[in-house]
Amino acid sequence: MSERAVLEVIALDAEDAVAAQAGGADRLELVTDMAADGLTPSRETFAAIRASVDISLRVMLRLADGFAAGDVAELVRRAGELRAEGADEFVLGFLTETGEADLAAVEALVGALDGCRWTFHRAIDRAADRDALRKQLADLPGLDTYLTAGSAAGVDDGLPTLLAEAARRGEPGYEQQMLIGGGLRLDHLPGLRAAGVDAFHIGGAARPDGWSAPVSADAVREWRDALDS
């Protein structure tokens, strides 16, 4: 496959960002508080990371663990702060109690983003109906990516779903890029690449010493080399 695959790495701070870029990351997902599965970082953290690297940054918009939107007005305010600081790519995703896309919350944030590109994150893996969710969101401006493992349990369990969705690329609701992450391992890559998947997301895999340690440039490089081989 001739085109370079996208490698996105989770970064918590500027040290992570510098190491990820050195290892060959194309893009960073910026979050704080991985104990809550990744929340919105401060504008100061964003500014420090933006000053440290020159690759794309996607900033998480999420105030609490789980997939309920919570205080939408606060989310909109935080998005505005980050945009004023220079952020122009984002990550978000909210569900209702019954597992549909929370369109009211998503549309409020998308309006605040005013055309910025964004990823709908792994909330899709908790949706009651993945296909219906994709079609609910299909026409929202800026949506260009789904971060998914194919299953709430991770890529091992979700691989059949991922391969089936990859085969539907270009159909209504399936035009967006699939960014695969969530229990992703190096041995998953050949089958996913053969199916045409061209974007991959790693967090813990970039930190062989755990989340209390920074990103390892060498670990990121191993993934870069695997994707480029």
C-alpha cells in the first residue's frame, strides 16, 4: 500500500508530544486525566504542546468519564477558549441514555467549532446501533473521522465489525476515515491494512512503562516502522 498511514498518539503534555513526533506520529490526541479515560486539557497545556511540535493536534472535548455530555454550555465555553488559543481540530462524542447519538449536544459543539475538523470518538463502540449513529451524524460539518475499536471490549472483539465497515467505505454514513484504536496491537495491523484501513491510534502502547511514564519515542517508532513496512 503506497500511501502513508496516519499514526495518532495520545499526549498529555509537551514532553509526550515531542517524543511522539520524534517517533513518527502524524497527529496527537490531546487529553488530560486518563483515569477518567481522557478529558479536555487546559488551554495552557494546549498552548505548550502547540509551541513544542508542528504536527496536527486534535483536542478532546469531554468533561467527565462516560459518554453523557453533561454541561454543554461549559463544553462550548471550553471549546471557545481552545479555539482562541489556536486549536482547530477536536475530538468529541456523546450518547443518550438509550445509546443514540446525543444530537443536541453534538450539534451545539459543532456549531461552536464553526467548521473545524473533528473525530467522533469511541462512543460509537457503545452505541445501540452503529449504522444508525453514522447516519444520524453523516451531514454534520467537520466530521471526518471515527475513532473505533469495533466493540466496547476492544479490537480483538471488534475486528469483524471493523472489517465489515471498512468494506463499506464511501457509502452514506461511511465516508469518514476509520481511526482504529482501543486494545490495538501490532499483530492487528496487517489484516486491517489489507482491508484498506489507513489510520491508527495508540495510547498505552506508546508508554511501555505505563501511564505514569511519558511517551516513548522508541515505542512510537516501532509502530511507525510497522505501518511503513
